Amino acid sequence: MSFTSEDIRKLIAEQEVEVRTPGTVLFSQSRYDIQRVLGEGGMGVTCLANEYSSGNLKRPVVLKFVKDSLDPRRLEQFLNEVQLSILFNHPNLVPIYRLESETLSVIPPKVTKITRRRPHEHKMYYAVMQYIDGWNLRELVNRLRELGITLNHDLAMFIIARVARGLNYVHEYHDENNEHIGLVHRDVSPENILIDRFGRVKVADFGIAVAVKQARTDVWLKAGKMLYCSPEQMDGARLDKRSDIYNIGLLMYYLFTNNDRFGAEMRLERSRERIRRKMTRSPLSHLKKVTPRLAHICELCLRENPDERYQSCEDLATDIDIYFKETQKVLTNEQLEEMLQDLFSPHPTFVSRRFIPISGSPRLEQPGYDASMDPQAEEQIGPLPTILLDEDD
């Protein structure tokens, strides 16, 4: 009886699952007590853990593990994400504190009396990240749909501006040699936009971020979520920062309408073809309840031709700032915090003195939303897995 490398891979994979089980304690630079699994996608698993450092100091953190770390491509992609994110320093990005590792040891079963059982060791890496105690945009919109309302449009634009500022930092990032890397996030979707309980907006998950200078033949250029991708991303063309701007437009549409722009197409046959065809059409017919100025900003982001979109996230964020200045509205994290606390309470009223700089009165307008008129409203789309866009539908 032989013990193959595939047997070893299987045993290591089983140990990786055990390590992520709630109740497990990991020791490295600090001690990590895993509390629960927060999410699982195609590439990784995130867990909430309590970190105990010197003096028994305690704080909640998120541990991110790469799935099937024996796959060199997955491991390389994961380490690339950590290397990038650990250098970033921006208030609208989720920071990664450090990279940790755990050594897994697998001892093959004894086959004969004279067989020497030599342990096989595998180093499993995981990232330690800031815990964002709050919600992602998918959870936010699901709650709005439960109440039959849409988000105040000014607060929606405040969120979008923060996302644009964070992504602009990434797009314009220079390395230690002051060389422009030209990063593209490629996975800007509702699940990756987080808002904490203090109204602070954070862009998360740079797992498939890529530098523009990479070759077009790199298959990872096509990675992303089909529901949240740009025309050029779906076509497998070379990407730049304008691809992320298209995705920001999809987020804007989502907050304005409570629906994913391509949600209906995703549930039909030949979804890729249907989505790609819809990308050629203007979204304005579905934004009639939105202030024309804001609808135009959204429409500019969603132009099929990248040359016709905003050419940078800075330009987009600046246009939003100009809109607020011209309408004499002042928006803050504290107002978003107040709205979120009310939204997730049993009986929201959206009344607070903090809303006066937005609405002119203590009552915050949350546009009405008639679920009976929308065939998509009854169905909520769950977390979206990361897929390869060149795979068969």
C-alpha cells in the first residue's frame, strides 16, 4: 500500500479546515481565539477571532485564510493581496495588520512494521485584519427592502464618494521606488464595501487586485463577479482604473434602486450574453426618481466605452463634492452613523437634529419604495462568489 502526495494534500486540507473551526486557539506573535466564521468565498475564508497580545490585551480581529493553500497560484494571489494591503494607509481602506503562519504536520499512516513515518510539514499563512463592526452594502440594501424604502440619495452619494476616495488612493499608489503600479481592484461589489457602526466607509478585499502592467494573457485579468464587472472585464480585455469606476456606477445604481442592475439577467439562460447586451444601454430609464444631476453622474460611470466615463476616481469624488456644495448640504460620518442605528432598529423614524444639514429639518427623507411594483424585490441575492469570467455559465 502506497501513500501518495494526493493523500498528503487531503490530510493537510482537512487540517486547514480544523484550524478554522470556532474554539481553535492559534499561537504566533499573538494568540488568536477563533469565535466564528464570518464568510467564505471562492478564494478564502474569514473568521472573527479575539487577539491576545502581551499583558493579555484583547481586541477583536478578522483572520483571513486562503482556501487550498497547497495550490501555488492561490497562495501567490493571497500573499500578493497581503503585501499590497499591508502597505496601504487610507481611512477608506480596511487595513491588514500582519501576516501570520501556522505549521501543519501530517504523519502518514504506518503501512508496515518497518515503514519509517516521516512527518510532512506545511506552512499555512493567514492575514490579521481590522474587524469592521457594522454592515456591508448588501446587508444595508436588504434591510431597506424589508422596510420598503430606498436610501436617502445624498447619503448614497456620500458613501460613493468615500469609496471613490479609497479606490483613487489604490489606483495612484506608488511603490518604495516611487514607481506608479497602476493597481485595479477588479472586485468592487456590495459585499466588499463595509460601513462600521460609526459611519466610516471601508473598501475591502484586494484578493484579485492586479497591476495594469501585467500581460493580457494572464487568466486572472478575467477574475471577478459577473454581476459586478465592467464590459472590458467581461470581454477579457486589458483593464485599468476605469474598470473600477464602472463598478462604482453599479454600486450607485444599486443604492438608488435597491436592485442589482444585472440581477434579472443573472437568473436567466445565457446570462453572460444578456448582461453584455444590457451594458450597451443607458441606465437613465431606471433612474427617473433620482435627481437628474445624480442620475447623470451614475450614467457617466456606466458608459460602455471607458473613454466616455470619468477618467479617475478623484474626478468622480470631486463632482460629488461640487454637488454638495452647490446644494448647500453638509454630510458627515455621524449622520450616516445615526441613519444606520435607526435603520437597524425595530421601529425606524429617521428623526434627528443631525439630519438638519441634509434635509433642512430633523426628518431625513428616505424615498418610498413600492415592492409590489418590482418583480425583483421579493428575491434577495446572497453573497456573490468570485468566479472566472471565461468559465462556462
